[in-house]
Amino acid sequence: MSSPRAALIADTAIALIAERGLRGLTHRAVDEAAQLPAGSTSNHARTRAALLAVALDRIAEREASAMLLPPPADGAGPSGGAGVTGEVGAAAGAEPRVLLAELLAAGVHQALTGGRTLTLARFELALEATRRPELRDGYDRAGARFTAQLAQLLAFAGSADPHRHARCLVRWAEGVLFNALAGAGQAHVPGRAELRAEAERYLGALLG
């Protein structure tokens, strides 16, 4: 985000979307929830479409920092550092496929727990994107960046078709998230061990 106030506005919009749905998102509601002077949100995002785009961009930014970091330039594999990748990358010497399964499990678990607000808001925006072409473009660009990043990790794990396999894994992850947060599986939110076992089976099927 360009400034602390911009980040506050975006984060507040995300929280309102998750809590109230898109009908509860207005410029005035963001000002009030963020305890900002009236008109602050309108000055930052003039239209509703602009406010939705701000929220979507912030979701992509926060999810990227929480879940995955780009592999190092030399292609040596997942990098260390903050976020889920850094946490999993600390398991030095792990076999790449095992490391990737743990990474996937940790990322999905984070999205179900600490990142629940972001995930719910993203689902709301995904539905809205079916009716707003300009929002669809932004949503698809963010998804493509994540899929390309996952393809790099799959190539490191030995995938013969990393881009296709990345799309398969994204479909699995999105299905798990929707089922647990908004679908019929709300009564049973999978734990990290369960997610890791599923990811291992899925990777075994994809990579052989």
C-alpha cells in the first residue's frame, strides 16, 4: 500500500466485506469503522468500483506475504524468511515433494484460520467479479501470479507439467477453502495434519 492510511482503508473494507457482505460496504461505513474523517475513503477511492479494486489488491498483497514467497533467483527451491514458505523452508534437507505438501497444508490452514477474513472477502469479491469485468481482470491477474509461483515450486519438486499441475492444486485448495468456510463442510474445518495428508496424496497422483 502507498501509505498507512491507504492500508487502513483497504483493510477496513476487507473486514466489512467479510462481516457484512458487499451490501455492507460503503465509503461512509469504511470511514466510520476506521475512525477516519468523513470523506477520507472517497478521497482515496472515488467510486465503488475503485473501492472494490483497492480491497482486492490488498487481499492479494496480504495473502502473498502470508503464504508464499518467490523462490530464490538461482532456482534452488523455496526461499526462507517470513510467511508460510519461510516457516516450512526451515525444515532443511526435506525431500522437495514432502516440503511442498507441508507448504500447501500450511498455506490452506492459514487461509482457514488466521486468514479467514481475507478468504471470506475474496470469495465475496469473486462472486462480484462475475458481474464486473474490470474486477474480473484484477482477480484473474492475482490468481495467475499465484499459480505461476506455485508452478515454480512444482518444477522444483519434479513436475513434468508444472503449470497444469499448479492449476490442479489451485482447484483443490479453492475447493477445500470454500467447503470449509462457506459450503457444506463448515462443521469440520480440516486441521493441518489432515490437509498435509490430502496434499501428499494429491501430489502423489499428479507427480507419479
